[in-house]
Amino acid sequence: MELIPLTGAAFDMDGTLIDTEPRNRVMWARLFDAHGVPCDDALLSSFTGRRGREVLAELLHLFPGREVEELFQQAVARENDPDLPPAHPVPGAVELVRSLSAAGVPIAVVTSGMWGYAEPILTGLGVLDLFDAVVTADDVTHGKPHPEGFLAAARLLGLDPAGMVAFEDAPAGVAAVRAAGMTCIGVSTTQTADALAEADRVVPNLKEIDVLPGPALRVSGG
């Protein structure tokens, strides 16, 4: 058990606040299937925690004659397919956001999703109004693992990144947090603890985190 002091917090969204990974994997897999491109778990995992357009740009050689934007729009058009796996809040996520807000800790979301995707999810979780800043894929030039998103969050909150704690579920996100100079708590909802080994601490879910006066976080797992 450990206490981590903090001046502010930042949360990734997919896989950290809400487990959308199963539905996102199906969505990307359907894009590959539609173009007759074989895919496996490793290929689908390359999208985890990153902006879809950037990953598609790296994989464009698999789609001869196609453009990144064309492929991206085809993929996101499947977001509302009725048979996609349901998304569930990560255990303890909503409670932690509420506790931090109640304690007066400035908090931000840093997501690789666009605003039109993130807004209904955060609203559905009932936490959108609790965040002091939301940084989406629309707001940055470079996606994770580049630290731009987390540095933007610190700037919007008016905080030194060194005093902040950020929560991430993907290796690209962990790398971005570390590059931004923040303390990183990995959440092993979509990846193994070993895959998140570069995080300062790894927990299975956010029920392992308590907010204490100071303010400080008590980490009871990992």
C-alpha cells in the first residue's frame, strides 16, 4: 500500500474509464474483413490507445489504392452497429473521478478519440461535467505515444506535469504519460501487467485507488 501525492490527475478514456476495447476490436476487424485483409490480435492491438488515423497511415500498404481518411470513415461508420459487444465502465472509475472532483483536484481526460465520440461516452458515464479539461484527437497534432495530449492537459489545468498522476491502460498511453513527466498508474483492463511495465504502478482496476486528504492517492494494489 502506497500514498502518492498529486496536484492534478489525467485519465485516458477507452479502457481506463470505460472498457470499449472488445467493441473497438470488432469494429477494426470488420474494416479489415471488408477489404479482404487478414488480421490477428497483434494487428488489432496496434490500435489500442492510439489515434486511428495514425495507425491506418502505418498500415496503408495493406490497403492498395485506398486513402487513410476513406478507411477511417468506413471504420467509424461501424461504431453504432447494433451487434457490437457492449461497453462497460471500468470498476471504480466513476467513483474515483467523483472523489477527485469532490476533493478539489483538477482533472482532465486525454483521449485518442474525437470529441464527437468522447462526449456521449463521458456524458453516459455521468462525469463529463466533473472534468476541468478534455483533450481529444481533434486537439493535438501528435497522438500517443507522443506526450502532446498530456502536456496540453497540464497546460489547460495550469499545473506542472511533474505533480500530476495519469491513468492509462495501453503501452502507447503509458509512454505518453512518462514522456510528459507525470506519474503513471497503469490499469490492466485491456493489456497484461507486463505490457504496462513502464508505468510507475499497475492496478487491475480503479477500485484499487482511494483519494485521501493532502490530496494523495492510496494505491492498494499492484
